[in-house]
Amino acid sequence: MIELTGVTKSFGTLEVLHDVDLTVPAGSVTVIIGPSGSGKSTLLRCINHLEKVDRGRVRVDGELIGYRRVGNKLHELSERHILKQRANIGFVFQTFNLFPHMTALQNVLEAVGKQAEPRGRELLARVGLADKVDAYPRQLSGGQQQRVAIARALALDPKLVLFDEPTSALDPELVGEVLDVMRDLAQAGTTMVVVTHEIGFAREVADTVVFLDEGRLVEQGPPSEVLDNPQHERTRAFLSKVLV
Amino acid sequence: MSLLSSARAATGRPSDEPPPPDDLVVVPARHPWRWIAAAAVLVLVAQFLHGLITNPGWDWGTFFGYFFEKSVMDALLITLQLTFAGAVLGFAGGIVLAPMRLSKNPVLKSVSWGFIWVFRSVPLLVQLLFWANLGYLYDRLQIGVPFGPGFFSFETSTLVSAFGAALLGLALHEAAYAAEIVRAGILSVDSRQLEAAAALGIPRLRQFRRILLPQAMRAILPNAANELVNLLKSTSVVYVLAIGELFYQVQVIYGRNGRVVPLLLVATVWYVILTAALSVLQHYVERHYSRGYVR
């Protein structure tokens, strides 16, 4: 489903991703962990071309993201084409980024149009917010806002959904309701890539855990290996700090 | 202490017996200076009102005689037309110029910057005189291939009438200010909003229209209303082109009958009324765009 090969990315002189290879099969859940500044979010944002990669390829369902290959050259796609590709990739932000001047339902329908209203209501019901369709984001708690954001990402019927630290901006008692929704999605077979610090969620839901440090993919594998029996010193050091 | 004891007396308790803690009466602080300041200001206001009524110089009879007079009404209509057209053209320009100035295209950016620089620098009065005298620079204007042959040709003086010159000047002047007001509004919107829209694959123009502009409106509206009120009053400057707007018309009348003060008052009161109407409009438009922001 997702295929990253040799993805490298710098901000100025700072190399934030170095030669990352990663494959995510359809229907699987991949959790990316690592210390802050390790490039987790940047990697995620490269998958839907919110960040441009400097080197390497990003493919989703075999389709090159952001570029078109002509002979030996990669031509950057026009913004219109990139936007079209993004419609296949749901993205959930750490800060929700709901549109504050629209109700929950309007947020969900903004990208798909009013004719999808029954589906919009259904999606909001699926994230447990059937009674909040007409509420504005400001009237909702952080956990509810993030659930609306998840429904909004699902409205386009994406091939995969990317989650960028979806619970990091939430009060501790609201984290559970968002993770529950994500767990349901995983069980329904949604392809997901999740950047998170919730190790418990990774252990329970992930098919693959990826450990990233200083822009390099240090280790990947099923949670039973990476989380419980890490091979690399840096993974062990990170986990020992997180799992206190 | 005396306050406390009197409070106790009010509850009918013997003063030597301490009251239960939840029975203490709260006495708000007193503000004697507020009363004194208010009285002083009221005296000044009363003096002013007294002057308005008793001073024969105001000449209220003449004022009411001309307030709804036909020529004044016609002039008022022209003032409103200039304000309305200036605002529509100005803000249409501003909505184009602001994204240009924020774009990544260096040509669009510089042109927008240059336009704003020039039209904010030139006083409106000077600009109006320039447009009115355009015929000295170009006696004919034509539409055709740039630097090549022309298809249509007009005499400048017939194309740019005094009213046209006034409108052109007001619109260009307004556009420069409106551009900065719109730009401030755009900058006030969190950039993550556009990122979210981009992640949803929403097309660029729709992002601007549906996500950016409605949120920017909250920051744009108070400044835009200010600018509109300013424009309403700036239309009085076009009297130099001998256009029969409100201020020009009252000058014509007092030039004839010599009643300067009451006629200036006619114009003043109309400007005040129109500004009040704009303020009411502003209130309702702002309320519309505060959707989702008030609990």
C-alpha cells in the first residue's frame, strides 16, 4: 500500500530524514515511535506531500506521490494533481485543525459536498458524536474535536489514514475516547500510519512498530519484538524512558 | 469597624456577640469621585445643549428648511453613489491585491507592493486633480494590441468625465487601503487551517473562498467598516471637481444665501446619520461572521 524508498529530507542544513525505507501493507496498522525531533511527523507529512522529499520516492498504491516520472526525470505534479492525490489519504492533525466557522457536520462535508450528508451523519455517529452534528468546534471538548477530525478524514473514503500525534494535545482523561475510535478503525481493516507516544496503544493495535531516531529508521517489526525485545541500544534507551 | 457594627445592628444581633461566619454582610466600596466627575461632565453637556438651543447663530429654521430640500437630497444620493461604488470597486481591488502581495510570484508581489505604495502615498485630493486632467497627458485612449495597432479609440475627455475621474480616484485610493486590510485579515488566520484544507484535497480557490476568507472576515470587518466611514467622508473631497455631492451642494447654497453655519450643519448631520447607519450594518455583518465563535 505505502512504499517509501530512500526518503531523505532536510530543513536548511538540518537533515531530518535520512534514507528511510518503509513498506506498509494494505489493512495494516503501523505505529511510528521515537524521541521528539526524530523526524516522525516529517516522515508522515512526506507521505501525503505536505512536505516535499529531497530524495527518494513515496508511493501509495503503486502511484508516485507528488511527482510524475517521464523517462529518467521526476516532474513535480501541479498543485491540482497533488490535491487530488491527497483526497485518497486521510490526515489527522495533532491540533485537530477543524474549521471553526463550520459545525461538526459541515466540517465533515466540506471536502465531499452536501449531497454526502447521510454519510457525514453516519461517520459522526461512528465516532460517537451523533448528537453533536450541529455543534461548532468551540463547543466541543478536545477529544470530541479530534473525533470530528477523524470523521472528516474518513469522509473522502481514503485508502489510508495518517495520524500525527492525535492524542498529544488532549487532556489525559480524553485520550481514551480517541484511541477507542482508532482501535475500531484498525479492527475494520483501515490502513493506518500513526505517530504516537501511546506505547500501550502501539502494543495492542499495531502490526508493525517503527522506531525512528535522528531521522534514521533504527528498528522495525511487530510490537512483541520492537517494544518487548528491542535489538538496538537506542530503542532500549528510548523505551526505558517512556515506559517508566 | 463602624460599618461592621452597623451591619450587625441591622441583623438585630447584640453587638458583643460575634455573628456566625456565613452571616457577614458585604458592603461594596463607595466611589464618591465617580459622582463628582459625572456631575462636572453633565454641567458641561448641559451648557453645550443650552447653547445649541439659545444661540441664534445656529439658525435652526434655515437648517430644517434645507435638511430635506430637493437639491440636498439629490446631492446626498450622489454622495451615496460615490461611497457605494468606491467601496465595491475598492474592496474588489483589495481582494485581488492582497493575495497578490502574499503570493510567491515575485512579479505579482512587487506590482501589488508598488500599487499600494503609490496610491497610499498620493493624497486623494492630488490624485483626483490628476485624473480630471488626464486629457493633458493622453488626449485619446485606445484599446488594441500593446505597442501595436488599436481597435477602439476614445477621446479622453468624453471617456473620463468629472464623475468618472472622481470614481477612479476614490476606487484606486480605496483599493490600496483595502488591500492592506484584507492582507491583515488573511494573516490573522492560522496557517494550519490551510494545511488541513490542503490535506483534504480542497482546491486552492475553494480554500480561499470557503476556509480562509470567512475566518479572515472577523479581522477584516472592523477595519473595513472604519475605512468605509472614512470613504463616506472622503467623498466630500471630490467637490474640487465640481461634482454635486453633499458638501459641494451645501457650499453652493450658502454661497447664494450666506447662511454658512446652518448649511454646514445640514451636511454634518447627514454624515452623522449615514455613519450611524453603517455602524448598525457593521454590527449585523460582524454578528454573521462570528458564527462558531460565540458559545
